[in-house]
Amino acid sequence: MTTNKDIAEEFAEGKTKGKSDHVFIDGDTIYSYGYHFPIAKKVGNKEVDFNESKYSSTTSHHQSLVRRALESHGFKINKKKLSEVMG
């Protein structure tokens, strides 16, 4: 079974598709639960716009998993609001 952490790592490694029970990658964006809540969107080489908006404790955990994976792969993380990431 693919875990949320696995999907976070796959996103940081460059995968453009993948899913676990509650986190999924579609193209250059990784989401928590659905398209209504993007966690991060790749905007350049090793650079992401990262959604800092809060939604639930579970989604905050998903955000932490993704942030750690991105940091471990040397990404520049631009902190953004939800509306800026969805833009």
C-alpha cells in the first residue's frame, strides 16, 4: 500500500501521477483529499509555491510530510495562501 509519505517523496522526486488514500499528485501539483486543497505546486526547477493555509489537523500533517520531502530534495519553498496556489 502506498502511504501519504511515499506520495510526498514521489512528488519531490519528480513524479507527475500517484495517489495514496488521501494525498495525490496530478501534474505539477500535490493535493490533500481533493482538488479543493493543493498542498504545493511546482513553479520552477526545484521551486514550489507551498500552501500555508490551515484546513484540518490531518491536512496539516499532509503539508508537513510534503514540506519535509521537498526540503530533503533541496527545493526552494515559497510560502503562499491557498488562493495563490490555486491561482
